[in-house]
Amino acid sequence: MYTPQDEKRLYEQAKALLTADAKNAEETIVQLREAIIYADWKYYVQSEPVLADVEYDTLYKKLKQQEKEHPELVTEDSPTQRVAIGLSERFPTVSHLVPMLSLDNTYNAEDLTDWDRKCREFAGTEEIEYCVEPKYDGASISLIYEDGRLARGATRGDGVMGEDVTNNIKQIKAIPLSAELMKQGVRQIEIRGEIVIHKNVFEAFNKQRVAEGLSPLANPRNAASGTLRMLDPAEVRKRGLNAILYHISDYTLADNVERPKELSTHYGSLKWLYSLGYPTPAKEMKVFKHIDEVIAYCHEFEGQRDSLAFEVDGLVIKVNDFAMQDKMGMTSHHPRWAVAYKFKARQATSKLVDVEFQVGRVGAITPVAKIEPVHIGGVTVRSVSLFNEDVIREKDLRIGDTVLVERAGDVIPYIVKPLTELRTGDETEIKFPTHCPACNSELEKQPDEAAWRCINITCPVQVVERMIHFASKDAMDIRSLGNANVQKFYELGLLPDIPGIYHIDWSKVQGMEGFGEKSVTNLKQAIEQSKGQPLYRLIFGLGIRHVGETTAKTLASAVTHIREFYEWDVERLSQLQDIGPKVATSVVDFFKLDANKVMIEKLDAAGVNLANDSKGAQPDGELAGKTFLFTGTLSQFKRSDAETMVENKGGAILGGVSSKLNYLVVGEDAGSKLEKAKKLGTVTILTEQEFLELIG
């Protein structure tokens, strides 16, 4: 349909139109139509979106506004006059009983208030009850059941005609092949829904694609859409698709049968479907009597979106009463009685302009992509970690690429993939350095690791990062000695290494900008107090590779003094609870290095606690001798707080699932740890509430 040159031109045209002002209405309308039709083709037919949702919505609204201002320029083939492009020649096409319209959408509370006003005007009443449900991010489908059996499943297509994918639909175990509809007097029913894929299934699927040398899919929606339209039903069955059904669009009752009372409201209809075995958002739905309550719930729910098992990109608000829906009607594009409240965009496209290589605390070299600034999920993203050389190679990233960027969990941005179809030939290879960017030492890479490392322990960047980690909250907790102050003191020669923290020349600090008498006194006190921290904090603060806070506690409890580790070997360390050969080797390597022994002796001379006075004491409390592990997203408390509860009652925290584990506490979206615990059969699995009851 499009040549590579066409695709490049239309993509650039779409991006330019996002911010361009309309000078010539006719020309602008033509360009907007071209760009939107191209984006529709990429999204619906190829399952390879080139625009983020918010970018597409912006173009669509601009076209809609231009056509409203210039109705004489509206044509029958405009994207505003139909739902979407989406037919291919691979499947037979069928007619929907009722057109599958799109939803109007909004990104702010003001638009919702305005929509509520229009609803009340169309309905002719001041009192409207709204039903709110998650807007699942997947592939739209329409299901027809006749005499209680699944007769047909179709894609959205162009909204009037869809592709018959019945055989593929039957591979999705969540969708009933039959239901007790005849007992309810329903001869025929058309149900709308979304084919989705579990986040964990999607993650595993992408890992498999990368392992096979294929590019990862952009998001679960694309995985669901592409799978639904595969020609081999057996392959569809392997992909683990799921479904959420959210609307009854049409139904026919048997003669002399009264309509089930549940079918008078949207909320009731989905509860009714759920009772018949259909997967619906029945548990997630809420009903409100005022738009202000709806808006408050939208804001609340947006913060919970990552706790769901499936991707959600917003909420759908619907007039709950079906009779009122019928009275309000619909436009050629969307029903007037429903609107989608879209969450802040989490994907956008940008250009990869450069890659910088940063040195970490333990010498790992991390490539960081510098991209043209792009707004995602409420923040402007300019830098994105590429993790290691393997990621660059697997994704085939190049300087100059147009890339799809996403913020995982609304926090960490990452590059999903390059849009290779937009390459011009001017892109250049990303060359990984052979020497440390900070000290020019030759880099090394272990056979079983992905990261290149600088092994020069005097590397200036590593020295600073180690001091920052040593002073951090979870280590020695030296407040006021943050990143900026460590960097400043190091550059001024006041802080050469970790022991130097306890020998700062305060006469040179006093009078420095930002360091008045009170600031200096507070920092002195924080440093002095850190000398009495328990041994596990010191061990964690030393920054030994693979030793986290939990492992540091295990190590500290095994000795009376840190010097004992000078004589320990891998075999002895491996006998400790939850410490494997990899961690044990790292600990042995750390304590046999003369430079590290010198550092420990300097800390001892400065008065830092190196002993564990509690070794040998029997832990008390009702959880003494019991081991715990937490997995998934906890809703009632932070994981660190839960671990403290266990330790305060004599229990221990493990770092992974093993035969030594007694209890696994699972939150939302628990993954591989839960499956492993089930397979072991010896681990007691607790919900958050059961955990709280256990610890009293």
C-alpha cells in the first residue's frame, strides 16, 4: 500500500502537523487525512503503530475541528466519517449486527464536566447515573451467540464489516463456547469486548522473540492484535490470549419471554454476563450518581493502573441506564452516552541523537541514549538507559533512529524498538567503548555477564559512587552527605575515599557556599552517629557486588567481627541461608583484596563499628526460625515495612524461593516466584490479609 518513501514522508508529515498552525484550511485537511489514514493502516492492519495514542488523538481532533469550521471540505472518505481502517484479504469479511463505533475521548476533568452537561441535555434530565470501568488496551472483537453457542467472532474491521476470526477466537479459553443463554430466553446476542494478554505472558513472549533474533513487540495490544489475526489457530492457542467482554450491543429474545431485569442497565448486564461465565470487568466496575465522583475516581484509579494484570490506558464512563442510552443516540463516529478518559501517555516517538557511556559504582559501563525531548506521562524524557551492549545489538539501535519510547510503571523510560521502516540510510552504528570513559582503563567482560566493566578500583567515578552508596539511607544513613556534597568534596580534595568521610577537614568546609554553622554541625553529628550503625549496614554500605540489604543481614549474623570474612572461602559462605556460589565468590573476592582490607582497618581506626554483638543470641518472637519472601505489588504496606515486621518478630527474609522458604506472601501481579513456590509444594502461600493475621 505504501512505499518506504511514502511511509517516511507521511510519518514526518504527521509529526509536523502535531504543532503546526493551519494556514491553508484545504491543504491542512488533506494532509491530516493522509497522516491519519496512514497511521490507521499501520495500527489496525500491520499492528505496528508509528504514533503514540495521544499523538494520534491530537491529529484526529485537529481534523475534526478543521472540518467543523469548513463543512464544505468534508468528504465521504474522511477518517471522521467512519470508525477505522482494518480489513485484510486474509480472512472472510462479515457484517456486524450493530456498527462497532469508536469512543470519544478526553484527557482532563474539564472535558468530562462538559460531556456530563451534554449528556444531561440529550437525556433531558439533571440526574444521570454513570458506570465506570477500565479501558483495556487490546484488540476489539465482536462475538455472536446463537441458541447458546458461539456462532461467530469478528474483529472490529472498519466498524461495519469485520474479519471472521471465529476459529482463532475459539482458542481463547476465557471465551465460553457455549452458555446457558437459552434458559434466560435469549436466542441471539452480540457481545463486544477486547482481546488482551497478561503482562507476564507478554514479557515472556518478547524475551522469546529476542532470543530468536526477532524484534520485540511494542506493547501487549500489538501482541494481542497480531496473534488474533494469525492464520494458524494452533499457534494462536500457544500465545495465551485472554479476553474482557464489556458491552451487549444487540440481543433477540424467544417468543413470549420477558427481558431479564438485569438488561435494563449496563452495570446489570455485565454482572449478568459474568454470572453466565463470561469474562467481564464486573469486579472493577463502579457506579456513581454525579460527575464529580467520577472525576475523583478517575484520578484515584490512574495511580493503581500498574497493579492490574492487564494493560489499561484509561477508564470508560457510560450512562448506566439503557433506555437513556437509546434516547441519547450516537454520531457516525461514537455513541453520545459514553466517553473514554485517557490516562497520561506512556508511549511516544522521538529521535535517538547520541549515546553516552556512564560508569557505575562497581565499574559496570551503562550506555544511556540521548533523545530529542519528548513528553511522556507528565514528564519530559531526554535520557533513556540502554542497559548494556547486548540490548543495543538485540534491538538493532542506531544513532539517528526514530524510536518508540515508553515509561514503564510511569517511572522508568525505556526504548521499545526503532521504527526501522523510517530509516533513511544516514543512521550510524553505536560503537561500544573498549576503555573506561572515566579513567581510560581497558574494559573487561566475564563470559556469564552482559556488562562490560572497569576493574580499576581507583577509577574516580567509581570512588565517588561508592561513597554515595556508603552514605545512603539504607546503608550508613549519613544525612546531609548526599550526591552533590560527595561530588563537591571529592573535587575539592576533601573526600578521597570512604574512610575519608570520618576525617573531613571541617575548617575548609566552614564558610563554603551552603555550609553555615548549623549545616556543618548537622553533618558532623550524622557522620559521628553512623559509627554506631549495626554491622549489616556497614557490609551493605561497602558495596560488595551482588550483596543487597537482605544478604548483608545474613552475612552479619554469621560472624562476631567483619575480619572473620578474611578467612572464609566459597564453600563455607555457600552454607549460609540463601547465599549461592555467585554471591559467595563475590564476597571472597572482595575480602581477599588488600585495598579493601586497608579500607576496613581505616574504618576501625576511625571508630566505626565492625562487630556483631548479637551473634549467637537466639532470636525471640513468635516467628523465630521462620523464613519469609514477598512478591508482587503489595497494596496495604510497603515491602520494606513488611520485612521489618517479620524481623521484629524473630523471622528472617530470604532473597528467593528455595526449600528453605516457609512463607511466600503474594501481592497483585505475582509472577515466577509464585509459580516456583507452587511447584515446590513445601511453601505456605499467603495473601496480604493472611500475612497480617499470622503476625497479629
